Amino acid sequence: MKYGFFLSLSLLLTLVGCNSNNNETMIVTIGSTPPLCPAINEFRTLCPPTLFDESGMDQGTTSLLVNFAYKFGTEYELLVEIVELTDPPQDGADVEYRILQVLREEQDPVGTNYVYESVELIHDAFVLVRDGVYALPPHEFLCAENVDCDLLVDIANSGGVVSIELTMTGGDIPVTVTDWN
């Protein structure tokens, strides 16, 4: 009984924002599907997902999270500490978010489809990473047997526009390219 009481009290204190640095805390949610980057982005086809607070307000992207590895097709709920940077980069944010606790990490069910319409084929929008593994940078995917991913790699800088369908299939690389046109 005593152990349960102290465990509950500790969890409550954590959730209300008590921490040793007196920094503000908040709970953020990260969706399972990262957005397409604008065509001007030369290094990524898919951008970092947005962090939403409990009221649904946009709090920036996962790039503000320290030591966080986002997995495509996974939704997160995190308790984070907001740390103001004393010497922020001129072209960057003046805060960073440090993860205090992962409250929920849930991979989408097998069979979930993700459709990206209007993928502009510029800046190596779709690349071969290694044998059998492809990427809409920075996220890696497998390729379904009946899909010609090598042709998509060949035209990745053609300036055309395609639609790409991905499907949650599970495994080490849990998402597969299942169609494009």
C-alpha cells in the first residue's frame, strides 16, 4: 500500500511539472505520418513531424527534441521539459525540448496506408539506400515485389510529380512502398 502511494505521488509530481531546473514542462503528441517538405528543401523529401500540445497548438517540429529518433508510422505522446537556450544559433530556435518521459509510443497497425500526393521529383526525392531499401529522405522503406522502385529512383530528379503509396507491413523496416504513379 505504501509503495503504491509513493509511486502515485511521484508520478503526479512529474506530470504537474516539478523538475530540478524549474523549467516549464508540457505534454506533446507527434503524429505517425510526417509531412512532405516544400520543394525548396534540398535535403529531405519528408519533413520532421509537428509537435502538438494538449490544446492542439503547434509547438514546432521533432527537430526541437533532444536525442529523439522518430520512427515513421509511430505516434508518440511525450512529457517534455522546455529549455531556453542561452546562446541559440542565429538561424535556429531559442528553445529545445528534453524528453522526461515517453507516455505512449504506438506503431500504426499493419495495413495502414500512407499516401503522398504531388511528390515533386527533384533533389533526389526518392533514393536507393542499399539493396532492397529505398528512401523518401530521411525515412527508409522496403519496396513491394510488384512495384518498380528502381524506375522511381531513376526519375527522382526528372522534375515530374508522382503520387506514392506506402503501407505499414511490420518488421525491422516496417513500411513498404506499395504503389506509385
